[in-house]
Amino acid sequence: MQASDRAAVWVGSVLSVGVGVWALVSLASPFGPVGGVAALFGLAFGGLAVLAHARDRWRMTAVVGVAINSLALLVAIGEVVYFVVAE
């Protein structure tokens, strides 16, 4: 694994967790569906980190990021469905 691969794994893992947390926080705001779009980007970052053969703690960080983003995406979908049904 080259230095650029390690950097890509690190950036992907950290961005996945960071964007996932930001997506969950933004879902509580009036612009909640923006969090769903952010969750899609977080899933992409986490997926890229996992596919780049992350090892040990960075793989775990990427998997945690994917889990957080999946939760945020489910909450965003639920929020949109609730508003569509309620209106």
C-alpha cells in the first residue's frame, strides 16, 4: 500500500464520519432533506475507503461512517415520506 493509498483511505474514512454526523445534525433543521443528500456523499466516501483496502482502525472508521450515513439516509427518507403523507 502506497502513501497515496493510505492518504485516500484516511481522507475517505474521516470524511465519511464527519459528513455522517453533519447529516444527522442537519436533519433536525428546517432544511432536513439536505442531510439526506449529505448522507449519500458520506456513503460514497466510506465506500471508497472500504474499497481502497483500508486496514485496522481506518476500516473500522469507514464502516462506522457508512453506518452513520445509512442511519441519516433512513431518517431523511422517513422525514420526506412523513411530510408527503401528512400534506
